[in-house]
Amino acid sequence: MFSGVTQGGLWGGCKKGKMSGTITISLSGRGFNFSKNHLGETKIYHTSSGTILQSNIELSIVAANKPRVLEHEIGHALGWGHYKKCNHIMHPTYSMGGYDDNYIVKNVE
């Protein structure tokens, strides 16, 4: 379950710390440590029972113009792990990832 979508609201004025039901997305500069080839990172906060309370996504500046990076990190924010299938959005290597839609039913009129 998610809260509403805002631009800059959480970082701009929240003094309470972690807020339940949020996924925050920002460009590099909020304490994430990126290696040379690391395009993004997601930190997830859980309850003791494993329910996801909040996810923080940070993208490197290099990732800002690369397709699929944000979608991949949102997958992590929702609890998905890496999946080493060529062309899968959750592949851990950017050059091996993609949009394999062979198993998606398409509406044809």
C-alpha cells in the first residue's frame, strides 16, 4: 500500500524519519556509495514480520539517461530480487537486461 505521489515533499520537510508506504526516488547525493558501474541502489525498510514499510531508490547521475534502470530499482523497492535471465528487467547486469515480453498477453483488436 502506498501513500500519495509528491515531488520533493519527503526530503524537503519530513522531520519524522521513515514514513510508511513510501518509495522515494532521487539522484545521487543522499549517502549511497556507487561503484564505477553501479547505476542505482535501493534500500528497503521492513517490519519484524518482513512487510516492506518504505523503500529509498537512488540513481547515479549516469543512470538518469539510461532506460530500464528506474524500472529495475522499482522492482527492488517492491521486493523483487535479481533474476539472471537474459533480457529480464531484473537482470543484475544492465547490458544483459531488457524487456522480455514473450509471456505477456497482448490485446489484439
